[in-house]
Amino acid sequence: MIASLLSHIGPAMRDPVHATQQTFRALLDAMARPGAQVDLPAACVDGIAAPLDTRGQPIAEGLVALLLTVLDRETTVRLHGEFGSDACAQYLRFHTGVPMAGPAAFEVVRAHRVDVALCQTFELGSDEEPQHGATVIVEVPAFDPKAAPPIVLRGPGIDDTRALPVSALEPSVWRWRMQRQADFPRGVDLVFVHERQLVALPRSTRLEEVR
């Protein structure tokens, strides 16, 4: 029966213990160095047969590896846009047991779907329980600091400033993110994924426009 399900849904990591450990270490590295590009080792995606999105295209292996690492039965996830396919939901439920819900602990979306209206649906946590703020995982087409808005990053893990490396979001979304800085420790943590690379912007990172 398991073999039949895997042939329908698709297998996950070949060595899930070591692969999830390496993926989690890469995520921690990205969170510790906001704005820096962190590579996922090839072992993190070994064996993954990525599910198809609503357009019939495989989801990026790096994104799948990240979701297989952070999701479980005690978290919740909400899939937006092209990620909202039955194939993707079935794949994640089978391999992680994660409930589908919204607002959720993890929000998964492609960059072109992100707007202020969507951002306003994300869980920010409370002053008493800020840890309930969502982690928003965004797939981007590339990391390109030269094409990004004139915004610098400051805060823990950054010696002075670091250029924003993400160019795929609308300026209004970045303004929304900057407005939320006054809510800290409430807020959302952003993780951007391109192929096998991660960039994180935890809520402790301050964004400042360069004038």
C-alpha cells in the first residue's frame, strides 16, 4: 500500500534524518545572517520527487526540502496560488501529517502573488505570545541585490548594513514590512527560496530605505 501511495504522491528525501538536519542547519544559518544567500546541500533534495503545482509544473526541490523539514502534525500550513494544488496538499499531508489551515504557522506563496491584502491575513502573534507569528516562505525567481529596491538591512547578524537581495516583491509589500517593525516582537519571519538557495529576513531585522 505504501509503495502504491508513493507511486501516486511521489517520494520524499532518500535519507530524511540527515537531509532534514542539513536543511534545518541551512535555515538556521540563513536566519542568523539576514539577507545572506545560503545554499542547501545537494543531499537535502536527494530522492525528492516534487509535487506538481496547479500549472502542472514541479515545485522547486529546495522549497520542498524546506517544507519537509519545518512541517509536522503540530504545525499548520496554508498554500497560496499555484501551490494550492491537490497534488501539493496530498504530498505534504502524506509525508509530514501537517494540517492545512489559515491563518497558519507557515504560509507558502510565490512572489508574484504577494500583496498587502495577503500580508494582512498573516498571523502576527501577540505581545504575550509573539512566537505565534507566521513564517512566510516565498519562492522567488532570483536573488538580485542590484535590481532590489534601495533598502538596507540592519540588526542582529549584520555587522553594519546589508543590501536587500530580493527584487521580486512590490514596494508596497516592503512598506508593509517596515510598518510592522514597530510591532516587534510581534510580526512575521520571511524566508525566500530560489532553487536551492535561501535568504531569511527574521522579524528582528530592520529595513531602512536609502534616500
